[in-house]
Amino acid sequence: MDENQILKNEKKNNNNDDGTKSVVLSLETLSKEYDTVLIKYNQAQKDYIDYLKSQSSNNSCSKYNSDTKGIDQACYDEIWKKSGCTTTGVTNANSDYSKAQTLNGLIYDSFLWATMTDSQHRDGCYGTTTNFSTATAPNYNINTENLIDIKGATFWGTSKLSEGPSTSIEQCKAMCSSDSSCTGATYNPDKAYCWTRTGDSQVGVGMPNDYAIIPENLKYLKVIQGLSQKLTNINDKILKTMNKGEPLYSQQDIKRKQQTIVLNQNYKKLTEEREKVEKTIKKYQNLNKAQNEGEIVITKNYSVFISLIIIFLIIVCLFIKVLPNTATVQQGGSLKNNTYILIFIIVLITVIIWNKILK
């Protein structure tokens, strides 16, 4: 493989790594965003459940119908509050007048206190408050949920119920509350007009001065619905990112497998080279040992040789010294016995020296 091809492969691998890192970072960001929205979603559900519990415990008039008499104090206080009055301790459910009135009778009486303009009724209903009810009809649907308003939004339900001029949001709410089939309304103060609707639908986006009038529970459901949609959108993004990153993961996996094969091959080659080197080193060590042993033998033989030569020379000198006295030829041409002994010794020493040198 030439150098250009290697550079191309490295650049390609780096690009793959950058792509994988980008996918991983995107997944981490989306996961954190999902966890944050999920916490909000769980809290919104908890708030909605708490609201339903509070509504169940605060709906004191649910046990009465429109013609029921002998309304208790808790229900009377609720009627008083829902009419718009803000004072407390004014109503008395145990009075003869209150006991003689039906549920709808007390609702109508509270409506009069909330809308009459004389000081007695105004002070009795509102005290020092200057925010007065502008309702034109009593709300006999006492057991229906409280209506709230959302600015910049509209509610059109599934079908038209009624519509007409309205001077305030409270009056538009009263129009909806007076009809048990009303599920919400839209109010515009610029036009001073109210549209009441029936049926369930989403809260829509309206003009800046539009007001969507809906039951309070729909406010919680609207929040839950929005968060649920966010969770769905984030989950879709996570799935798309994972699908996008899958080819990169596959390429990385193939690359890792190829690298593993190359590493195994290189390891095998290195192992073979190591064995060769070890054999060479061992062979060298054996040669070096043999050489050292040979040098030791040579040195030893040389020392022996020198020693024997010296001994030999000494014996020869002794022989020369003795020879004039012992070398007289006997009768018959033979040498004396001492001469033979010396010759034998010289020969023996010569043989010994020669054997030592050969060893």
C-alpha cells in the first residue's frame, strides 16, 4: 500500500470518527432534553391530579339538586363565592329564610347581591373591593368547574352554542355557565363580543386580545398535551439520529475487525522473528562458550607444554652431564645399563609431552 493510499484511508477513518462523535453528542443532547421535558410532564400530571382532588373535596353542592332545600353552610359559602362575592361570614344557612330556599333560590339571591349597585349590597358582597361582577344571569350550574381565561387563545369547541355582545370576560363566563351544555367560549374585548361553544376541542391560537374561556381542568390538560407532544418529537429525533448513526457504527465495527486481523498477523510475525532472534542469540552464546573453552584449553596446553619443555631441558642437561661418565662402550659394542635407563627416561618424557600437547 503506497503512502497516498494510507493518507486517504486515515482521512476517511478520521471523517468516520468525527461522524460517530457527532451522532453520540447529538444523542446525549437529545437525551438530556428528553429527561428535562419528562420531569415537567410528570409534574404537570401531578398538578392535574392534585387539582382533581381539590375539586372533589371543594364541591360542597354536588349532593344537592336545583329543588333541594335545607342547604348546608359549606354549599351556601360556595354559592356566595361563585357568584363573585368576596366577603366571608355574611351568609347564614341556618336562618329561616335560607332553610326555606332551594339551591337555585340561593343561587339567584347571591346573584342579586353580586350585581345590585346600592351600597348595602355592594358592601355586603364585596366589602371595599371595587371589582364587581358584570354577569347578566345567575349561574345555576353550580357544580360545573370554574372557568378560567387564557389571553391570546381561542376555544371554538365542535359546534356553535350561542353568541352576543358582552362587556367583560366575567359576563362571557356567565353566559357559558348559564348553559349546562357550554364547554367553553371565546371573548374579544375590542369587539365586546362573546362566542359560547359546546363539545371538546383544542385551545387554538388567537389574536393578541382574544381570550379563550375554558374549564380550569382543561388548562392542566393543555399543559400535559403540549409536553406530551414535545416528548414525542424528541423521541422521533432520537430514533432518526440513531438510524443515521447506524451505518457509521457498522463501518467502525468493520474497521475494528480489520484492525484486529492486522494486529494478529503482526503479532504472529513478531513471534516468529522473536524465535529466530532467540535461536541466533543461543547459537552465538554456544559459539562464544566453545571459543572461550577452546582458548582455555589452548592456554592450559601451552602452559603444560612450556613446563614439560623446561623439565625436558633439565633432564637433557643432567644427561649430558652424566653421559661422559656413563657412556663408555662396553665390550661387544653395548652401552652401560645407566645409559639405557637415561635414554628410556628421555623417550618417556618425550611421549608424555607429546600426549599433553595433543590433548
